[in-house]
Amino acid sequence: MRILHTSDWHLGRQFHNQSLLEDQRYALQQICTIVAEYQVDVVIVAGDIYDRSVPPAAAVELLDETIDRICHDLKVPMIMIAGNHDSPERLGFGARQLATAGLHVAGTLWKKPQKIVLQDRHGGKVAFYPLPYVDPATVRNLHATDVTTHEEALSYLIDLIHTERDREIPAVVIAHCYLSGGESSESERPLAVGGVEYVSPQLFDGFSYAALGHLHGSQFRGAEKIRYSGSPLKYSFSEEQQKKSVTLLDLSSQNNLSIKKIPVNPKKNMRTLNGTLEEILHAGSSDPHREDYLRIQLTDTQAILDIMNKLRDVFPNVLHLERPGLLAHRSLKIDREQLKRGELSMFHDFYQQITDENLTTEQEKIISQEIEQLHRENF
């Protein structure tokens, strides 16, 4: 059976107040094309379908368009589970009726393991076991079992699956969790505080494949069959070096497994530019990708007026600005006296840029007195 493993679509996400909906549409169109070109038998989306529990209407519409393309037009079934960003009840609405149309949704946690048996075009069967994201309290209350950590909760649920499963056919588990040793990004919301969200990769050893969601970088842990597909888009500047992809796997009835990553190209890339303002603006005049989402790190050591507008005249999608040059020659431990001296220096630069003259001794004395007064009032 040919399976396409994806996750963490985060439909409706905004980044620095910039809507990423059209970027997501561009990525999902590529996924639909991959489904058609590679003659995929089933598509998995391992959680975080939406970015928040009450998604914007445009995000719901985009998901509807994508499902219609895959399930209706291409006649390929889909299996989706709720992630920690999703509302299980909202995502799972109508799931029993939708299953007859090839869309299998696991929103809220089951009392008895949910099994989805699908058949490929050659007659081979695979059993899929969806495990929507749940916290230990949900498992404890629903199953009346004494679990306190994510590891204990997931281990309990997986034991239930192994008790129910048919060992004559390959089994794929779909889960949304944080594996120990996984490489995280800044865009992932913590599942718990203090490290108790981590689970061991060995929990998934008994399955033919574990299709995981939550971590946005494509990776595997423990064994190649225990894998995160990663998100199809970059959702933070910490991901700018990642190559986004979806995971295509062929699973035989003898549990032979082959895995291939297929790239998903961004409509606009996410990257960081470093240098002086003059260097960056000069490079931008010939940059064919000037509409990318950018973080700018300026090395200039003096104050500069109206930086963002100057940058956006050349790079319209500058989302974040950092000024490491201002601290390059200063101690990171700034006491009150250092802060006051820094403020005076910045005002001196500001005055010089505006008037093309330096502060006189008398003017500098007046500004110093004003800064001192402000510190007395606010500290």
C-alpha cells in the first residue's frame, strides 16, 4: 500500500501578523498533485490540521477544498487526527457519516481502539489506528486508569491497541506527541511543562509504521519507521534551514517498508539577512526573491531613522528586525547608569541625523537632566 504521511498543516496561522493562508493553499495544491502523480492509496494528516481550536472561516474553506480534491476527485481516502492545536469536538463533527465518503477523522479519544482497515488496488490490506492528541487527565478520566504523564497515558492506549489488533495484516499507528530526543522548533506549542510531555520512541516498536505529528522538522527517532513528516511550511525563523517535505511510504503485506521524502516548495521562503542597512538595501536591488518573508539583523552601530519603511521599500515582507550591532560593543549586563549613558548616546545620534550638527555642551546637559528625571519617575 502506498501511503502519504503529512502533518501540522496549521491552517489559518499568522506569522508576525502576516496571514499564511495563500502560502498554505500553494503547499496543499502541491500535496494534491503528489497524491495524483504517485497514485497514493491513502493520505494521513497526523494532527494540528488547524492552528487554533476555532479556526477562521477561510481556513475551514481551504480544508474543505483540499478534502474534496483528494477524497472526491481523486477517490483517495484520508485519515486525520486532532492535534494539540485542534478542537477535538469541532474537528470530529460528522465523522461517522464522513467515513462513508472516505474521510476518517479521529477527534475525541475513543473508549475502544478505533481501527480503519483499508485495501489498496492490488488487494493488500493495512490496519490504521488513529490516536488523537490527549493529555493524561483525559485518559485518566475516560478510562479510569491511574496515569499522570504523557508517557504513561500513551503507553496505556497503545497496549489497548495491541490487545485488539489483527496481527495478520500490517498495522500503522497515527499519533500526535513529542518523542524524547526530537528536534523541536520555535513554532511548536509545548504539550506540558517541565519535560513530562516526552514519550519514548520504543512505545511504537510493535507497529509496521508510526506516522507522527507535532514536531515541524522531518525526522525519525529510534527507528526509521517511527517518523515525523514535519510541517509542509516553515512557521518560524528557527526552521529556515529545514527542507520541507511530505513522506511517501510503500508498505507490503510482509511488512517490507520503503520511505521517500518528496519536497514541498514554498510560495515565499523564510530567511534571515545580516549586514548593514546599506549592504542589505544594495543586495535587494538585484535579489530575485525579495518578496520572501525576512528577518533582518542589522550590524549598524548607530541609530537609524525609519528603518522598516526603508527596508520594505525594497523587501515588502520584512517581518522582524533585530539590531545586534547596537550591543556589539556593550556589556549584556546593563545597569541603570549604563542605560542612561546609552540613551544619551542614542539621542545624540538622532539629533545629528536630523540637524546634521552635534549637540552643544549646554544641550547635552539639558538632555542628561531630562533622562535623569525620567529614571527617577519610572524606577
